[in-house]
Amino acid sequence: INEQLMDGAKGVIVEPGIYHLEGTLIVPDNKVFVGLGLPTFVCQSTSGRCMETGSEGVHIQGMTFDAGVNGKYSDKSNILLTVGDNGNGVSDNPSMLQDVYCRATRSDSEQATPQAFACIEVKADHTIGENLWLWRGDHDIQSPLIPYDVNVCEHGLIVRGDNVKMFGLFVEHFNNYQTVWYGKNGEIRFYQSEMPYFLTVEGEQHIVDCSHPDSSETVEEQVCASLYVSESATGFRGEGLGIYSFFPNTLNQKTIRAKTAIVVENDDVSFHHALTYWLNGDHDSGIDSILTNKNGESYPSESSIYQDLKGYAFSSYPPEESLNSSE
């Protein structure tokens, strides 16, 4: 496939099926890679990488990437799909991801736990994503209850490119910050995220070292925020964001309180219509605030959710108006 793409083939159409890859697919600029019937690529190389693309005019459509068992989650290059290179990409010929899915989960009864550092990393400027579902399995064929050290994948999405836009982004249950945004003038329109259900390892409560890939510093939390907007991500805009909690008491888990759903490390950001919601679980579990800014201040200041106050929303940040509801 790589040879034919380099020799001038316009693209690849992939038939339905499950394809175990021992190497990395390389998709150059201005190529199309289309899946019919949602084919799955299982990333079984020791690097863990399934696909790397050019920065301009690449279209990846209709496929799933599964984390393999031969890579390590601690290897920061173990990323299933990497789009482009830093500093490349143009607005009049953007690369696009459409209906692209990722799973870190055991898909057969004898499979070892898969590992990856992240599902997708977007390096190219002006990349557009439409309908991305990135999922660390909260259940799989081997168990309906997945502890913290099974199906290990640190991050769902890492965005380094500038002017990257995501329309319909679903990121669920990852071990660390689920979405990390570094690029300038980024945009998310519709974001859905569930925090990991279980924070136990071998029946013991686990304290998580929350960190983003470019930092060696960690923050100890019971569970990491879903969305991390870095100091470099000036001009970031988010609209229509929902982040949910479900922290049961099974697997010997105690009450879990997330400090915040969103961490923002710079002042040049705006959010419209964001909410947190308590789905189920321990009566006193939940999320303490929707957003925490670079000064460690929570917004809204009284936005804690738990069983008796299931949801909290704000209309805009920086503040204009906030709403809460127990309905």
C-alpha cells in the first residue's frame, strides 16, 4: 500500500474487515483513504503506530483504529494515527478526518490488555475533524467492569496544529487528560466526554498523576479533567460541551470527586454552553466544577454536581450568565 501511494495511486478504498498491521501506513499529501463498512486496523507493530499522514489535502474517512498489545502506553510515540507535521498545513487545502474511530479495548476472550499513549495526534495546521469517537473501553468482551490498569491509553486526542477545528468530538474514559490542546485558534463544536468509571488497581484506590505530554510535572488527583487547554492554545473556542461522571462503588472503589471537567491555562479562550452531569454511581461522587482557570479558580464557583444536583451548566466563559438544574 505504501509503495503504491508513493508511486502515484490517488488513494485507497478499504473493504470491510479486521486488518492486523505489523507496520505503519504512510499516507502522503493529497491522498484519500476511505473505508467501506467501517474496516478496523489493529495496530500490532511494536511502535503501536497504525497510520501517519501528510499535512495537506489528506482525507481519512470511515475507519476504526484499535490499540495493539505490542506497544507501551509509556512510549509517547505510540500514537495510532498522526496527522501531518508541525508547522505544515494550509487553509485552502486542509486535511480532514471524517467518521474516524479509535478503541483501546480487548476485542477477544484471550487478548492481553492493549496499550497506547494516545489515539490521535493532529500536528498539521488547519486540519478538520468531523465525527470522531475515541474510546478507552469501559467494558469489553472479557469484563463489564474495567479497572484503571486495563485497556490503558493515556490520551484520546492531542492537538498541536494551529487553526484546527473539530465538529462532533467524542472522547471517553482515558487514563489521563482525555483531550489536550496546544495549537492556537482551535475550535470544538460539540464535545461529549465521560470520565473513566474506575480508578482502582488490583482492588486498591489509585491516585492519578495528571500530566500533559509536553510536561514532566504532574498533579495528583483522584481523576483527571477531560479537556486540557494549554498556555499556548490562545484563541481557543469551545461550543456545546458535555462532560459526565459515573463513579460506582464496585471494584472496591471509594467515593470519587473530580476537581474539574476542564482545565484552562490561558486567558484568551471562550466557551459557550458547557455542562457537567452526574449519570449514576456513588451518591456523593461527581465533579466539583465545570472549569478551572490558570489561577486555580473554579467557574462557576458553586458548580459541584452529585446525585441530588445532577447537572450544572453555564452559557458562557468568560462569565456572562450561568444556569443550574437538578432536573
